[in-house]
Amino acid sequence: MKTVILGLGSNKNYNKVEPIYLLRMAIDELAKIAVQIECSSIYCTKPMYVEDQDYFFNMVVVLKVLDNTEPHKLLEKIHEIESLLGRDRSKEVRFGPRSIDIDIEYFDDQIVKTMDLEIPHPRLKERAFVLKPMLEILSKCSDVIREEKLLEFDSYLKSISDDDVELFMDSKDFLLLKVDKEVQNGNTVTRSS
């Protein structure tokens, strides 16, 4: 199996579903393409780059995927999930508000550098909102990544401020959130509880 580390974020409702529930729905969709999935806690994060927007809810997910899974095929699936949850890349401001954002941070030990995908993620070193939950989740599943890499991530985090990244919800509580979907008159209606 291959190990994939994803960063997820949301700060905008979609169809009256709040960001925390959109993250939960994203996890349910990602679980369909994974052999195993582990989630970090949820962190409330001050926006970077474009600061005039709502705070984000961020998390990191570790996926175990089949050996025949390729990075670009996974990216296609991720774009399908983002679209399902209201993301329209053609109408958004770069680094602006979004219903869901799923980034591939690492894909096993692969290095990818194409027009539409770069792995490891090129801005990982400056993003406390990814590093903080990443260190949390990787410390729980230490078999996933070498200790030298954990030390490297930790040194990145120490070199930047993580003051704007606050724990919002423990992963156990997050996984207990329920999102109900039902069809009424041909339309999918989503209720969160």
C-alpha cells in the first residue's frame, strides 16, 4: 500500500452546510477510495495570503491507498469530491474562501512536478495550519513516515508562527458528527446534526 498525506480546509458554507460538516462529508468520500484513513483533530486557523475572509477549519488526513494508485488519478478523485461539495475553481479567488480544499501534501516517497500537481506540496514549509495537524496525526501513526521526516516537519513548524492555529475539535468528536443526506423531489438535501 501507498501512504498519502492530505491537507483539508473549509471556511464557506455550501447548500447551508457549515464548513465543519463539509470536512466530515469530505472524509466520508475519501474513505471510499482508501484502504485505511486516519484523521487529525480540527484546527481553527486565521486565513493566510487573503486575510479578508472567515477563519478556516483545517485538518490533515493520512490515507493508505492501493499500490496501483497514481498521484494524478488521486488528484482527479479529489477534484470530483471538491466539486461534489461545492467547490468551483473557475469562480473562486486564489487563496480566497472555499467550501472545501483538499491538497496532496505527500504521496509515499514520490516527487511530482507538473503544471497541475507538485508533490511534496510546495508551500508546506510556511503553513502552520498543515504542519500542526500533520505532526499530531503522524505522531499517532509513526509507522507511516520516517522519524527524520517528522523532525524536519517539526523544524519547519518551529521556524514559523503557529499562534493563529487553534485546536477546535478533537478527532474523536469530529468523527462522531453525523451528516444525513436524503433525496426530496429529485434534489439531494443535506442536514447536519
